[in-house]
Amino acid sequence: MNVSSPFVIAPPAPEYRFRIEFWAIVGCVVLFVALIELVRRNRLKERYSFLWFLTSIVLLVFTLKRSWLEDLAGFVGVYYPPTALFLLLVFFMLLILIHYSTVISRLLDEKQAIVQNLGLMDARTRALEEKIRALEGSRPSGPNPG
């Protein structure tokens, strides 16, 4: 006989939930420490590290505050809260990629301007060298008074 009760007792949290949270916390802390070390060794500029630090902090907060993660999962329409954490990570990775794309675009524009200026300077230098050769060719040869 199948009797359904209006009161559903929630099952205990499975063991894998702890493992997921543990590894997410470890990953966030490792990322944060690695970022600090990269900035300290001047391998990553401070202005480019901001989004990375923000990403690691937000992921750590949502990992530690499981209720916030569950609210985010409900808002997004995801059944499994760690999936919402993954979606959050993807969102921040997209922000970082867009940021770097704008930086690369600006650097390419600057490089193009520098190459054009270098070409103009090279043309001017060659023209001056031609004038100098022409002047030296028209100078009478002979003993130098002095």
C-alpha cells in the first residue's frame, strides 16, 4: 500500500556535499594565494588581477554561504547548487576574457600607431641621408683648409 504523507522528511546531506564544498574552498584559497604570489613577483600586474581576486572571493563566499548558493541556484533555475557555482565561475571567466580582449585591442591599436610612426621616421631618416649624400657629392674634393 502506497501512502503519501504531506510531511516529507528531508534526507540527511550526502557525504559528497562535504567533499564538493571542501574542494571548492581549497580551490578558491589556492587561487587567491597564487594570485597574491603572482602579483608579488610582478608576474601579474595589479590592474589586471582585480577581476581574478574578485572571482576568487565571490566563489569562496558562495561556497561558504551555502544558503546564498541555494538562493542563487533557485534564482537561476538550477536544481543542483554546485552547478550554480560553476555558472558563476563561467560568468566571471567571461568577464575576464572580455576585459583581456579590450586590453589586447587597445595594445594592437597602440602597436599600429607606433609602427606607423616608425615608418614615417624611417622615411624621414632616409630622405635626410640622401640629402647629406647629395651635399657631400657636390662639395669640391681636395685638401681641407684648416
